[in-house]
Amino acid sequence: MDITKTLQELKARPGFAEHVGMTLVHNGVVRAWSRKDHAPVSAVRVRHDEARMRAICREMEQRPGIFAILAEAREGLLKPGDDLLFLVVAGDIRENVKAVFAELLDRIKSEAVIKQEYHEA
């Protein structure tokens, strides 16, 4: 996902200026260490359930004040520093946007993205 281009396209949608006062962006990257025990990580194999991810986004777009949600996950063997997950939540006020953003991130990570870490030998 090209964040700059994506935000420009989002801003061009009808109703954006009337309904959006905040846009939050998440750019998750592969860490060089494991969250579990901080062991060095050489790569991560990632798979995602595109249909589940879309369903979560559509469900959460129905929340009060939310104008649009966009999500993109990368798949395959990724190295530390590689982009892994992009999320964009646009909505009216920060209380609505922040709450949805936090839940969206947690749900996509737990329900739609599967990662397998490879550790240095």
C-alpha cells in the first residue's frame, strides 16, 4: 500500500470533507526479535485470510462516526524491516476513530493473520 496515494484517494471520495476529522494509519513491520521472548528473528512467513479481513473491516465500518476502513496484509517470507500490515481508519472524531482502530488492529492480528517466525540458528 502506498500510504500517500491511498490517503489522496480516500480524500477524493464523496463526503470525505463532511465526515472525516481524523485518519489513523498503521504500518506494521517485521521485527528482528520475537515478541514472546525477544529471541532474534531472521524471517517471518505470513499468511492472511483476505475474506475474514474484509469482513472485519466492513463490520467495523458500521460503527458510529467511521467513514472508511482500508486494510492490506503482505504474504510470504518476509525479513525484518519489511512491511507486513497496513491499516487506515478514517472517521469523524478521535474518540470514535481511536476505539475502532485499536479493535480493528487486534482483531485482524488475531483472526485474519497467521505468522510463523524463523529464528537464527
